[in-house]
Amino acid sequence: MANISIPIPDTFQDDFKAMLSIAAKEAIAVAKQQELNHGKDFMNISECCSYMNISYATLVGVWVKQLGLKTIVVQGKTYISKQSLIEFLKSHES
């Protein structure tokens, strides 16, 4: 079996560490936000979109308006209970 040698600049290791550090910090921030949302019984529209990794148009335009996902409106603010979301998803299981 032949060996292939690829020259790597000395700065590559530092650049690679910096990129990994940035990616790790971003992943930790996302995980922390998702952990905060997991502990909530009710999420606002934005939190629900983030939790499900879907767009506002999909959540409100399709799931709520077309498919009947239940919402709660209090003083003009819309919330979705985690329980309603789970029931909705299970009802669309194939």
C-alpha cells in the first residue's frame, strides 16, 4: 500500500482549532436553548419553530391553520402546549 504525504502549513492546526472552537460554542448555545425549551410546558410560536426546526410559515400557515394544531392565545400572544404538539404529531404518524 502506498503512502501519500500532504504538506500542511503550520498555521493549519491553529486555524482548525479556532474553527472547532467556534462550531462547539455555537452547538452548545443551540443545545442550551433547546434544553430551556424542553423544560417548558408551553412555548411561544418562535420557540416552537426552533424546537421543531421548522419555519413560521410551516407552523402557523400549515400546522395551525390547515391541519388544526391547537394554540392558546392570552392577551394577544400565541402559545402551543408541548402536550398538544405531541398529540398533533402522533395523530399524523404513518
